[in-house]
Amino acid sequence: MKNVIVGQSGGPTSVINSSLLGVFKTARDRGADTVYGMVHGIKGLLDGDIVDISTRIKNDLDMDLLKRTPSSFLGSCRYKLPDIEGNEKTYEKIFKILKEYEIFAFFYIGGNDSMDTIKKLSDYGAKIKSPIRFMGVPKTIDNDLAITDHTPGYGSAAKYIAATTKEIIRDGLVYDYPVVSVIEVMGRNAGWLTAATALAKGEDCEGVDEIYLPEKVFDVDKFVKRMGELLKKNRSVVVAVSEGVKVADGRYVCELADHVDYVDAFGHKQLAGTARYLAGKVAEKYGVKTRAIELSSLQRCASHITARVDVTEAFNVGGAAVKAAFEGLSGQVITLKRVSDDPYMCITEPADVHFIANVEKKVPDEWITDDGTNVKPELTHYIRPLIQAEIMPLWVDGLPRHIRLQSETEKKAK
Ligand code: F6P
């Protein structure tokens, strides 16, 4: 029996289902008997919530829809496995379930937190000399994974952010009175996504006035003063700020306004409200109209504007993970290695999960301007190939068509 199992974990992207498809198709092509899916990642596996993917993705149309459906088809989780030592019972349970399902290879599609799961499972597997192979498939809009040139999911989010920024800039100039628009972009402690707003600038667009990344300490008073200076020159001021900008004492700017209560299993605080807080400060000081634009989940689920490059690479890393596992590798993550910029070309390469799990890759200092209010051309040069080309949704009745995992109750009700 050659069964495999796959799960999706962490924040979703608009192309994470292409990686799922890459695992599913390649595993079947390589002779896997059944490709199981964990519903809500490792948490679902522990709860016995497991589906045979072929009963849900039945034909070519389903596969085409899966590729064009945002978010995680199987459902996701933010679940941290406990340390192995002292918690062997949890691992015994997981390996017992994997044995029951006759699993030969385990694939987890996720970011740096999710790769912690692959690290712990492969370490435990090695300890008990289990033959099961554990492979990580990279994804995150944040682009903060170590070793890999970039992560699947980032290019499409960057494309959405840049396109939306262009639209916001046009909208900001519509009136004959001043408006300050503050765009808040995801990315937690890495500024890769916020930097994508720089792509808006071109022959048909003025571009954003300033860009603030979490890699630099943020000064609220300086920011407000700067907005005053820009308002003297421009009718419309558009700035991009990362959700993760922090003031000198280490607090997130959003914490200055709202009390942030929610903290996930990995200890991450929920970040939101940065733009609202800053726009409020500017309105209070100068009495101008302001807009706080939180891109929030829109930037990670916009499957109507994905980058074809990203969709293809997302599929390829899934396929490469299966190939590596079938060739005997375990405890590895598939990475992308850029071999050429012009023409743009990336290859896949496995890397030891221990160098990737829980590590955050930040924007290098040399790609940020010295005053910390913008990014350098090297950064846009790096991003631009990743947003290229498009994959159109399948439009039905004027809207993009998606595929979703129906629960057993829903299926029975039909
Ligand atoms: O994991 C990527 C990400 O989208 C981050 O950019 C963001 O900070 C976080 O997820 C939000 O997570 P959640 O969906 O758990 O609120």
C-alpha cells in the first residue's frame, strides 16, 4: 500500500490549492493508492477528520476549479505540536493514526510556523525509526521563509496589493481638496508585502508617497510631521504601512490604539488597526479627510487576480515534494532557487526543515532607504517577475466559480 496524506496549515493564500493539486496529481501519477487530506491540518488528523481527496476532486473540471479557488480547500489550523520530550503520547497517537491509514508519505503545506510540525514529526519518526517520509511544501503571502528565493502565495498577494494601490492612488486624486490615504498591508514582522506597493509607480501612476516596513523602528510623531510636509506639496497623499510596524519600546503601533487580546498558538498577536490609528492622528492634527484602508484578508484570497507564475510555482513545489518523498527524502522543505532574472527562471530544491521552521526572513537593510520611508529599486526588481501573467477564474453568472469541501452532513442532505 502506498497511501499519502496532505494538509494545509497557517494563513491561506490565493494559490495554496495549486500546491494541494500538485501533491494530489503527482502522488497519483507516481502510483499512490489513496491521497488522503487532513481537514484543518494536523488538528484534523488528531481528531480523525480525514478525507479521501479523490472522492472530492473527481475530474478535470474539479481540478481546474481547485486551482482557481482561494483559501485552503481542506481547511487550515494554527496548531503548535508540543515538544517531543514529555509529550510522547501525542506523537504515539499521530503515528498510530498514520499506521492505520497505511501512510507512506506526509505532506504539509505551510509557512515557517507550520514547518515546525514537519520538523517535529520527522525528528520523532527518526527517533522511532519510522519509514514514513515527512515533507514540507512552502506557502505564505508573507514571503518570510528562510533559504527559498520567495514563497508561493507571495507573488499573487503582491500583484493584488500593487494593482489595488494603483486604484487607490487614482481615487485619492478625485476631489479638489486634500485626502490622506493610509494603506495597511499584512506581513507581520517582514515587509515584503508592504514593499509591493512600490510596484504601483509607473508611467500611468504617481506611486505611493512613502512606505513603512516593520524592519525599521516606527516613530508616530515623525510620521505625522511628515504627512504635514507632504500635504503642503500634494493634494492626495498615499502611504503604505505594514501591520507589523513597531515603536521604539517594541509595541506594535496597532497596540497603541486597540487592546489586542487574541494571541494564536504560536504566540502571534492579531495585528489590525494600524492604518486607522495613524489616519486618526493625521486627521486630528491637520483636520483633513483621511482614509484608513486595511487590505486584510482581501490581499490573500484574491484568486480573480493571481499571478500565473505563482500558480505554476505553487503547483510545482507540491509536485517536487512528492517526487522527493518517493525518492526517499524526509525532513525537508522544497525551496525555490532563482537561476535567472531575465528571463526569470526558478528551480526547486529540497532543504533541511531545521533551517526553515520558525525562522523569519526579513527584507534586507540594503533594500530599504536610509531614512526608512521607502524601498530601493533592487526590491521592486526582485518582486516584479513574481507578479507576471494571469490565470482567469471560470466565471459563472458574473462571478468567479469556486470549489469547496462539503461536509458529510451537507453531502447527505442532497
Ligand atoms: O500567515 C500569513 C498572514 O496572512 C499574516 O500576514 C497575517 O499577519 C496573519 O496571517 C493573519 O493571520 P490570521 O488569519 O490567523 O488572522
